[in-house]
Amino acid sequence: RRRKNVYLDEDGLRKMKKATGLPASQQRAIDLSLLQFYMCGLNFKDVYYLRWEQLQNGRAFLERAKLGAHKYEFDMLLVPEAEEMIDKYKGKDSVYVFPWSKDDLRYKTFYDNHYRDLIKAQEKLEIETKPKRANLTTNVLRHTFSTLGKFKRVEDGIIRELMNHEHKGMSAVYDDVYPEADRDAAQRKIIRL
């Protein structure tokens, strides 16, 4: 049986978008999670290590760290909601977008704190995951992007390409090549609440 992924429905995402009055660390956890969603369910590690050179001409050019030696560059539209989150937290470093992005030791500590803050914010905002109650994690935002895409009848291949899912074989790399305009329209459709 296929395992059911935990995701947020639109109500949960709206609660995140409208969050106010949270301690700064919890608000940052919510904002970075929304940034993951706006960036097509981007893995948290890729958000953490986001570099200025990856942001060009209103697009993000990325390689998923998770894919290791098999990674390849893909791009996505940098929607205004994502730009707003980036502007809110950007640092002055000439390489990394965010001031906390330095090394793997800091990443582990940052991630652990982020996870704790995200759960605390989830409780305060009374956000429930679907289809069952679970903790809000960084993977939930990835699953949310793909699940809402399916609910909005976005073609599976476009969702897969936007999220840079691993391909099964070399020939599959050519199967999911959609025009930029189609990918951008699908991304906007999925994040629209």
C-alpha cells in the first residue's frame, strides 16, 4: 500500500500566512516553511544554503543537495511571495542569501531549533496536518506542494519537474521537459490560496 504523505490543506497554509504575534524564532520557522512551499516544495537544506548566484532574472536556478553526484540544475519562477520572504531574512554575505548559512555544523543546530520552533508555532496557530494529525516538519511543505498540485489537477509530470523529483532512468530526463511558461503557470496555480 502506498504510504499517505502528511500535508497541509489551504486552511493550514492560510493560518501560516496570517501568523502574527509569534516569537521571532517561531515566525522565522513559519516564514521559511512558506518559502519552501513557494519554491515548489524545495528541501529545507537547499533553502538554508541558498546562494545569491542561484537567483537571477526573477528565477531560482538550483540543484537539489539530496541528489548528490546525480544532481542537475533546474529552475523555477521566483514568485513575489518567495521574494518577500527572502528580503525579510537576507543577510549581507556576498555568497549566501541568509546570514545563518555557513557550515554543516551550524546547519544541524539551526535545523533542530527550526523544527522545535515550527512545532511550537503549529500548536499556537492550531494548524492541523492532513490526512492525520502529525507534527509540522520540513517535509510536510514538500508534500503540501505536490498534494495541492494534484488536487488542482496539475499534470503529474509538471509537478515532478517543478519539484525536481529524481528520474527513474536516463531516458526519463527527457520525458518531463515542459516550457517555462507552463511550469510557471502551474507553480502559480498551486501556491494560489
